[in-house]
Amino acid sequence: MEESYGLQNYANGTVVQSVDPVCGMTVEEGHAAGKTEYAGQFYFFCSHDCQKIFEEDPGRYIGQRH
Ligand SMILES: [Zn+2]
């Protein structure tokens, strides 16, 4: 069945997920389109567009946590 990939992958613990800070999408770190380090932390992106937007103004997307 084709449905065996997707959410079930996460059950075996080998998939690490991050949230794209720009669009809020969940991104598998191994399959992220882009990765940026900012303030000692890595951020993963669903697309190069989101990565570019983030890099232009990172504080806007992570400034919420103080
Ligand atoms: Zn995105």
C-alpha cells in the first residue's frame, strides 16, 4: 500500500522533525530544502524561498521567544 510512507515513518524514531519558522510547516531534517544556523541553533526549511526569507530577517521569525 502506498500509504505506508508518510506519518508511519515517524513511529520508528529515525525521522527528526523541525518546524519551518517562516511558514510553520513541519520539515524532516534529513529532507529539508535548506538549513541555516542562527544564534547557535539550526533551522530547517521546506523550500529555498523560506530559507531566503528567514535569512533576510531572522529576528522576525524567532524574536517571539525571549
Ligand atoms: Zn516553508
